[in-house]
Amino acid sequence: MQPETSRLKIILAAQAEVFGPTTDALVRGVAGHIGPAERPAFVELIETWPLGEDGDALYHHLVSLRAAPARLPPGVKPGSGMAAATGGALGAALALPIGFVGYFAASLVLPSALRSSDGLMWGIIGVVTLAGCAIGARAGAIPSRGAHALVRGLLGFLLGTVLGAILGLLVVGSLGSVFGVSQREGGFAMGVVFGVMPLSGLIGGAAIAFWMGRKAWHGWGS
């Protein structure tokens, strides 16, 4: 297997055109679709294909690779109905608290009339929960690199939100003590609970979700 230091690396980073914009975009799509078992042959194909010769043949070959079901890497179990049901339940359980976080984040910018609406609150929570359920069910029914990364990203967002909110509380509490601000003062407490903690939770959740999702993407099947 040749190292990804020339054509493939340039194409994946979109640094310059190698085979043309359409074929290069297809190369990026195939690179994210194939499994580890097919990757050596794919890298060899891209690195050794004669430039300027029969681009249509390469394009159609890439189309066939993109359309073919990706073989699962060793250690990844095939999907099943039971796995889909389990994944859906776990996805919904992870997404439910994320839905509450999403509602609190939206309430920071929504008008007061909308913030007091129970329908809006449960609508946001319901949409996020259903989305998590769908992602989890798909990951169980059709295991893939993308679904695996999304599920790990959901888990990372939940963990990061909790850790970020706690960290924000500790930091602001420490600053309040340094500057002699009473933490029992109503305005300070309200600002911490409804301002600092949701914001730091969102930042922490986004950061950990990106890290865990990226790690899961690159570690798929390893």
C-alpha cells in the first residue's frame, strides 16, 4: 500500500485538481465509503492511474465502487433488527437530554412569549429525540463509518455538555470569590444558571462531540 502523500492526499484536502472537479469529488466520496479492506487497492488505483488517459473509465470505476456496499471491517458485527431496536432506544436516550439542552440554548435568543411555550419546548425535545432514535436505529441496522461517528458524537455532546457546565460553574464561582461577589446574590446566581452554564455546556458539548466523532471516524474497524 502506498502512503497517502501525493494524489489522494491532495484530492482529500481539495488543495488542487488532479483528475478534474467531478472525478475528484467522486474520489472523496469513495474514500469515505469504502472499508479498510478495500482501501489499499483504492489507494493504489488513485496513485497509479495514468493522468490524462481515459478519464471516463476511471469515473465509471469509481461510480461502481461508490455504489457497492462497503464490506464491514473485522470486529464489526453486521446489522440486524434487534441491533436496530437497541440502537434506536440508546439513541433516543442519549438525544433526550440533548433536546433539553437545545431548548435552553434556544431560549437564550427567543422572545419571552416563545420561551414560555410548552409546545415549543416539547417540539424541540421531540425532534432531537426522534433524530437520535433514527441515527441509533440506522447504526444498528446498517453499520457504517458515518453512523458510528454520529452515535459517538451524540455521546460526546452529552458528556461534554455536563462537563462544560460544571467547569463553567466552577470557573465563575472562583472568579466571584476572587472579586468578592456573593454567590447568593440573586442576579449573580441567575446569570450563572441561565447564562454561563448553558453557554459553557454548549461549548464543551460541541468540542467533545467533534473530538469523539472524529476519533470514531478514523478508528472505524480498528
